Amino acid sequence: MILRKVIYTLAFLLLLSPAYLLFTKLKTPEKNFLGIWKEAAWEYKEADRFLLHQLADKQNRIATANEEDVRIHTGETWNFKKNGVLLLTKHDDTIKTMRWSLKGRGNVLEITDGSVTEHYDISTVENDKIELNYLSDMHVKESAKLIFEKT
């Protein structure tokens, strides 16, 4: 009787162990973002007259009810934490706490501070590089890309 219980227990553990190892080692899209990333560059495409000026004009303004508020992140360090916390550290060592999550099929990064929400299309995620395309409600062909390097 005891031998039978031991055999069943061992068989159960033997069958469950591979599944446990598979799921704990499985790489989810969120795991690709975890860590500290440094902004390497903003790249603007066909934005000389419109998008770049719109981004710069709205950078420090408060959004009105009919206006989209946009932030330009420059030279910041982004620290993506497991629990959806994003810490933005500026050159002067000030830290802003935000929330982050992946939307859609894991191809859209959403960051928010509670009042302003930004969306980025994830074009590249590698071990040492992330490329994000700013998504805007404005229907224009111009684009802005934010490039990160792992620190």
C-alpha cells in the first residue's frame, strides 16, 4: 500500500517536472523588456514640417479635452520592472514612476503616468536593442522611432 503511494507520487512528479521546467524557462515578451535601457536616439522620418514640430510644441503643455498630449523622452534611462513599474531617470537623476504593459499580441508598448498614456509599436526587440515607433492618433505618414540600448 505504501509502495503504491510512493510509486504514484514519483510518477506524478516525473510527469509534472518537464511541464514546470518548460513554463518557468519560457521566455515571454514581457521578459524581453525587463532591465535597464538607455535611450540611444530618436529618428524622425518625413517629420521636418509637421510631426517633429507637433511633438516639440506639445512637450510641456497640459492637454486640453480635444488635444493629444505627447512627451518627448530625451536621454533617459528606462528601467522596466516585473510588476509593470517603469522608472524613467533623467540626466539630473530625477526619477519618474510610470506603469507599463504590452497590448495587442505583445506588439504594442503602453506607458502611462495616470494622466497621459503613450503607445509605441514594437518594431525590434533583441538582447541589446529595442526599437519603438511612436503611435499617434494623428493620421499622417510621418513617424518617430525611439531606439534603446541595454545597459
